Amino acid sequence: MLDWSLRLGPETGSGVIVGDNPPPVAGRSSQEVRFSMASEDAVAPEKLIEDLKLSEKQSSPAHHAYVPRVVKEGVSEGREDDDLFHDCKDSLESRVVEENNNSEADSLENEVDLDEKELLELEKNMSKEEKEARRNESSTLKDEGNKQFKNGEYKEAEDLYAKALRVCPASCSAERSILYSNRAAARMKQDKKEMAISDCSKALELNPNYIKALLRRAELYEKTEKLDEALEDYKNLLEKDPSVYQAREACMRLPKQIEERNEKLKAEMLGKLKDLGNLVLRPFGLSTENFQVKQDSSTGSYSINFVQNPNNNNR
């Protein structure tokens, strides 16, 4: 049994812990342990002694010799790190695959944009003979693509048109416009509608009076339910060539379809607003049936009237 006592100085706040057999402290030869503390932060002697014991254990070499390892139950030693590595690897691979899939459409769509820039750079130092050779090569590739298209090999035709676009000089705007339009047709056959629309737009940028590309884009807009854009293209088509019967027929048909679509969207929107209103009014014992909206036929403005018992008024 050890006899400990704590002596505190009244002025300096210093103290001495003394005892029959005080514990040795690393780095000190004296049997006394001195410390300083502010008088307002005084600590109980038992706490100070416990801190000294912990300090002695931490300074002991034996304390650092053993570091416990925690191994999951049912997992052999060293296996956990491998599992974590594989999990990390799988997660990384899945994320790379996902990013590749997400960027595939964008890369394909922007593929020729990059080629256009490269072609413009190449043409700066390209001789007239080189331009002519590249033009002939692109024409050959286009003819091969046309053959594949006629044979129903639409993917091969698309690839050939893309190769022709890579070698065709950027200054040959008429040829490039045809290549874009042809590739759009090949992509239409593969149900790549958005990419086909992009190709038609590029063809029209190079040749705004390209009737076939304009008609193709109008049809694609209609197939993708972009009726307003389709109608605009059909109207533009009629202005350029009134003999195109598809455009004339579409200009008669689409306005009604657009009106029906807008009415349907309006009904859906009002239904959602009504559901939201009922959700807000329900805590107050009300519903949207308590509010009647009437339109003034002379001014077109709306008025809202509150009805206390809408069910009784309907009887």
C-alpha cells in the first residue's frame, strides 16, 4: 500500500507528489515529480497520478512493440486488404465503363467537329494537288458507301461516309454537305435519330438550300415528336420549293397535331397543379373544388370564386 500526498504552493501553484516508493518516470532520476498548473485549473490528485501512470506506459518501449490488428470475423489475415483492393478496382472499372458509355454518344456526335478543325489546320499547308487527291479519295469512299447503303449494309455505309468526311477538304463545302446528308440517311436506317438530325443540320450549315437534307431533318423532327421544329422546316421547305408535296401535306396536318398536343400537356399540367393544391388545402379541410375559376368571355381574364359546399351546389 503506497502513501501519497500532494503539496501545493500557495503562490506559484507548483506542487510536489511524494510517497514511500514513487514510481520512476522516464528521463528523470529524481524521486520527486514536479508540475505546474494555474490555480483556477486545479486538477484532482487522483487524476494527476493516473496521468503519470499513462505517461509512463506510453514512454515504455514495450508499449510500442505490440500493435493490435483487427481482423474481420471469417476473413483470413491479409485477405481483408485484398478484398478492399478488389472492391476498389471493381468500382473504378465500373465507373470507367459507365463514363465511356455516357460519353460514347457525345464522342460520336463531336467526332467530325474535331475532324473539321484538323482539316482546316491541314489545309493551311496543303498544296492544290494534295487537296485534289483528298477530294478524289473522299469521292471514292462516298461511292463505296452508296453501294453499301443500297445493299442494306447501313453501318458499313455510315463508316464509309465518316471516313470520306475525314479526308474531304474543308473547302469542298458542297461535297461535305452531301456526305453529311448521306450519313444522316444511314443513321436514320439504324434508328440513330438524334445523330442523324445533327448530320442534317451540319449539311444545311454548309448548304442552306439543300432540299434533301432539309426534308430529311423535318421528317426526323416529326419522328422524334419535335413537331414545332418539324413544322418550321416544312414551311422553310415550301418557301424554297413549293413542289415538295410532303412539305405541303405536313403544313396542313401538323398545326392540328400541335394544338392537340398542347391541349393534352395543358390538361396534364392542370391535373398536377390540382393534386398539389389538394395536398396543400387538405390540412384546412378544403380542396380545389372549393374554388371555381371562371373566364370572362369579353376580356379573357379569369376570376376565382370561393364555394363553401361545392357538392351541394352540383345537386
